[in-house]
Amino acid sequence: MIESPKLATLVSRTAEVLRKHFASRPAGEKVSGERELSKQLRISRPTLSAALNLLEREGFLRTRPKSGRVLVRRRSRTARSFSNNVALILPGALSEMEPRVLFWIDELREALAKEQHQLEVLSRPNLYTARSEHGLEELVQRVKPSAWVLVRSTQAMQEWFAARQLPAVIAGSRYEGVRLTAVDRDHSAACQHAVGQFVARGHHFLALVMPKNAAAGDLKSKAGLQTGGAQAGPNIETMIARHDGTVEGICTSVNRLLTRQSPPTAFLVAQARYALTVHGYLIQRGLRFPKEVAMISRDHDSFLEDVVPSIARYRVAPEVFAQKLSHVVMELTVGGNPRPKEHLLMPKLIPGQTLG
């Protein structure tokens, strides 16, 4: 079977052709438009655009308002090469990550290696604090990869990378207003779907259990639950239970719901490890799945496969997530920062005894 040509290879070759073409031209000369150049080179405009973006990153071209691209200065045939490293930032050591995260990181590493890129994993807890700007400045001065991958990034971190127009992709949920590309599970759509599953089984009082320090994905989950509840009808009530992440805090939060005059009979839990605690506490309270209460974990992890009664959960295959992420990362390495886009993957519901 003949292997199809790689996007990165075609973009790199196009960039090299353009370097030779522009080598004898004076600085400040205006570059022809993309439509004209793509016709001359007989390539697609997206490929041409990626090649021109690469030359801009190298300092060969510059885009001026109302003028378009112009030559900055003449370069030798071999322009400055950029690192083939891709830097992935984590809030802790790899050993502290959930199995599903470790799996997709390994898949990403393998996918990038096929394109001659090396994945460098950086554990930097100090960048996930309220005052991380100095640490970020220091890091980008010392480490100069062709692209950054941000895992569990804070809003401040996302905004910092976006403001400096660094080639970065968010592996996870993007905060509102941040102009960076992201690859994420569609939490909002999954939570709307969960509402439909609960309502179809006769539940009218639904609760989302989530951390107090809500990440971007949790905020989207909340919006999805409320949208789904509103669409289901006026007799459906949705509520939010926040906790501090401790076992005691989760149990206290759920207990507070159960003592309401109209307690929820269906629970949607953000993050798999918290779903385990809610699962156990509901059983401890003497509630039976699925006759008296139902539960869905918004997230999947391998340890949920060994729980009895089995927990219904949403899952995106790690290899699918890694494949999409690696494709987006490769686009960054050859074309700088493309137009920010959110790539959302719809999770699949895995049935379980907690749903019935």
C-alpha cells in the first residue's frame, strides 16, 4: 500500500520553495496574495497559508495591517530551523496522572515520533498557581519547542499563552474568551444527553456533583445540565452540588442534597474518582441502583470497569483523543498559530447498573 504524503512534509517543501523564490527580493517588498501564489504553485490555499505562516515564524515575512505580507529581510537558503520538540506541561508528575491521561500521552508521543517530533513532558506545579506569570516567562525563555500542549491548564495560563501568540494547544477545556486551539470532550453535549437518559427513566430531580474550584469543563457541564433540564420541560429540576475534593467534603455535599424536601434521584458526577465516592456513599445510605437512585459518571477511567454495581459513564477512546490532538499539534509545528478552533469529541455512553 502506498503511504499518502504527510501535510507537514508538503508544507515544509512549499516553505523551502518560497524561501528560494524570495531570496533575491528586497526587504519591504509586498508578497503576492494567497490566491495568486496557490495557483502558481498548484497547491491548495490551506497548505500555502501554513507555509507562509511558517516563514512568518522564522522572521522571513511580516503581516502589516491593510498591506498584507511583506518581506522582512533576505535570508540564506537554509533559514533558522526550529526545534522538533513538542513540550507538554503537566501540574504534577506523570505518576500522579489518571490512567486515561497516561494512555493518551503515550499515544501522542508515538504519533509525534512518526513525524520526527519528540514529546517533552514538563512537570511544573508552580505554573498552576495564582501567580504563575514569572514562571511562564522563565520557561518559554529556556524551552523553545515548536509547539506547546497545555494539560489541565488554568484560565490565567491559557490567557498568557494566547496573549503572546505562542503556538499552543489546550488538551482539555478552553475557558470562555481564550483565543487558543483546544481538543476536548464535549462536556456540554454529554451532560445534555445525560439529562435525557435520566428523564427517560422517570427522574425529575437531577443533580450535578462537581468541585468548588470549577475548571472550564465543569462550567460547560453545568451549562449543559441546565440547558438539558430546560429543554426537558418545566417539571424537571436541576441542581448543583459543589465539594472540596475530599471524601468527607463529597459526602457532606451529597448528604445536603439528600436532605432536601425534594431530593435528587439522579446524579451526574464530574471526574471518575469523585464518582467512586458518590457511588459508595449512596450505597452506604441504603439507596438501591437503579430502583431508587441513578448515577452517571461524566468521565471514564479504567478503574471504573471493576466496580460493582457497574457505573454508567461517558468515554472518549484515548487513542481517538490522541489522534486528533497530534493532528492539531502538527498543524501548529508547521504553520504557527492557525485560527483558534475548539475540536470537540462526543463521548459515548457506556451502560451501567447505576443507570439501569
